[in-house]
Amino acid sequence: MDKILVHGGHTLTGSVKISGSKNSALPILAATLLTKEPCVIHHVPDLSDIHYMLQIISHLGAQVERASGTVRIEAESIKTVAPYEIVRKMRASVCVLGPLLGREKEATVSLPGGCVIGDRPIDLHLKGFEALNAAHRVEQGNVKVFASELRGSVINLRGKLGPTVLGTGNVMMAAVLATGTSVIEGAAAEPEVVDLANFLTKMGAKIEGAGTSRIIIEGVKELHGAEHEVIPDRIEAGTFLVAAAIAGKEVQLKRVEPTHLTAVIDALNQSGYRTTSGVGTLTLHGNGQAKPLQLTTEPYPGFPTDMQAQMCALLSRTAGSSTVMETVFPQRFMHVSELKRMGADIELEGSTAIIKGINRLSGAPVMASDLRASAALVLAGLQAEGVTEVNRVYHIDRGYESIDEKLNGLGAQIERVKA
Ligand code: UD1
């Protein structure tokens, strides 16, 4: 398995281009299954999660062509059973359920297994499909959803831990082809949900309210092909902002949407980092004296759970006492024990990390078992003494396009060691 060696102590400066959003691209690619006509999606990042999604789509019978960041999909006729060998590799595979159910009135996908960031059920997705008049059955590790006719209705998708992002997208993708009007209450308001709604609208769907907690969908008979450009990845952008805060002089992000990053920018500003934004750009200016923070993760527009691990890395070496409370995935703290191996002073109390900043971390062999946790360890290594060896790099490659090359372009010294 590849590993990454981060040689600490190099200052970051310059500019970096942000890739298209993984979490937007995944459901948008799945949504192309809703029509027989060709769809063209631009700015699709080159990531292993995207490869898995394209493999599933092509297994389902669609023609998939890919040239650099552009993907053309034509799903003239499709099957409704997604293959276990690919589905098991990525939880986001569940988002083919909605489009298959919408178009073919049935879909079978393996149940996503237990996930390292806690138990990740799909009960809310199924509750939404049920409200649209679909039944479901679990058989031999697969979930099958089916309906004679999908009928619009009022659906409350709010779970005990808040709204569901993929669940909102999934139900929206089924409801666009249902008979009558559907109202999703408690909908996720993330920019990725809005991007999906924009794409579906280009395909001929009638959707209002995306980006709020109430989405209204008037079902249509059929959708047509469309062309779309995926929004910039706000989590990749946030990760580079934190990298700049940890090790930067002045770093500019290009092709970014600053309004999607308000909570992250606010947190960094509160800690004393100065940021400036322009059209499609965002710059973090170096800072001498950072202040500790009291952070809580929340659904959008709150501070994103996908930026929590990276902030723990930053706060590990910010003088004073910080707290980071995780409310979206309460068990998402795998990075803490690894940061402690680098010398960080962090205690966990329930779903809150209490972080006492130290001057400098020290490089160590570390390993994380989740995408954002792995990224946090690379960031921690940027200013650690000596070399940080990050193992299980495939986690990072799931969600960051060439993170090592991009950081090296800013002045970091990172080597990838092929297994
Ligand atoms: C998406 C993102 C992920 C991000 C998360 C929260 C993708 C591919 N992934 O994941 O990066 O961390 O949003 O912003 O877009 N829940 C239930 N029942 C369900 C579904 C979810 O209880 O049926 C719970 C989850 O366990 C979690 C919370 O709801 O505690 C939010 O999860 P959800 O928004 O669904 O996460 P994903 O959409 O899977």
C-alpha cells in the first residue's frame, strides 16, 4: 500500500487550483441514470470514489466516456441491480437507489457495511422512498426498493442527528419522476444538494427550495439529457485553507466558491487568520499569533464535520485550550489517537475533543482509517519536526485529487512511496 512521507518545516506560499466537488459529482453522476439521453458533466475530479461510481454506472448498462475532467454518460437502457464488489467499496453507492427507483421503479444495492466514522444507516433514505409509495426488502445483504407507481407526498427526512445529505439527494432523484408533488421537510441544505437540484432542473425536473430545509418537487413524466459543471470542492478548499494556516505565508485558492466556506472562514478569522476573497479566489494570509477556538460541527451552513479533523490538527499547535464538538458523526475522532502519537495533547470527553495547544508536533508513522482523518495527518505533518509517515494513503486518494502534488506546488516536501 502506498504511503506518504511529509517532511515538516517547509513554508507554503503561492496558489492552488481547487478541483470539482466529490460529494456533488457522485450523486450528479448517479442522476444521469434518470434519462435515456446523453449527459455531459464537467469538472469531475479524478478520484477513486468517482472511479467506483463510474464503474457502477457502466455495470448498470450505461455507456461511459471520460476525457480528463469531462464525463459523458448515455444510459439508454439500464439494469437495476448494482454489483456488490464495487458497492461495498463506497458508501455513496447508495445514491444510485433514487434514480433507478425513479426510472425503473425498482433498485437493488448492497447494504453499506459498518463504517469507521460510526454506524451509518440508510433508514432515512428508505423512509423517504416509502413515503413515495415504494416498499423495501432486505435480502442476503442487499436492499431492494420497488414500487408499482411512485406517488408524491410530504416526507420528513430529519433524523435524530439532523438532516441527511445523500438521503435528501436520493429521495429528490426518485421524486422528480413521481406522479404529483412531493415536499421534503427537514431537507439538507448543503451546496451539493443545490448543485444536484440545479442539474436535475437542467434535465427538466421541477424543483423549488433546494438550499433550504423544505424542497418542493413537482413530478414530471420524463427527463432529458443535460450538460453541467460541478461546483468547486468546498472541503478540499477548506483543507488547503487549514494547510495554509498551519504552514503558510500567503496561499491563494483558485476556482473556489468562498460563500460555501463561510463557517470555515469565520472560524479561521476568529482564530486570528486574515482571509481575503475575490471572484473565485480566496487567500489566507499568514499569522503570527493564533488563538484557540471553541468549535461545534453542524449541518450546513454550520461548521462542516468534514473539516473537523483538519481543525483538530491546526488547534493541536495553537496555544491555549480549544474544544471541538462533533454533532453530525459523534464517533468521528479516529485522528485523535494518531495526533497524540505526534505529541498532541487531546482528550476526548464523549463527542468533544479538548485540545491543549503545544508548540510543535513531532513526525511519526501514523495511520488513519478515514478520508478526512488522513488529510488531517498530512496537514499535521507539514509543521511537525522530522518526517511524518502517513500510511493507508488510499483513503486520501478517495477524496483529494493529487494532494501531495498540490501541496508540493505550494512548497511542501511530500513524497509518495509506492508499495
Ligand atoms: C455526506 C457526505 C459526507 C459528510 C456528510 C455530512 C457524501 C458522499 N458524503 O454523507 O462527506 O460527512 O454528508 O455532512 O456526500 N443518518 C441516519 N440515517 C440515514 C442517513 C444518515 O441516521 O438514513 C445520520 C448519519 O449517521 C449521520 C447524519 O445522519 O449521523 C448525517 O449523515 P448524512 O448527511 O446522511 O451523511 P451522508 O449523506 O452519508
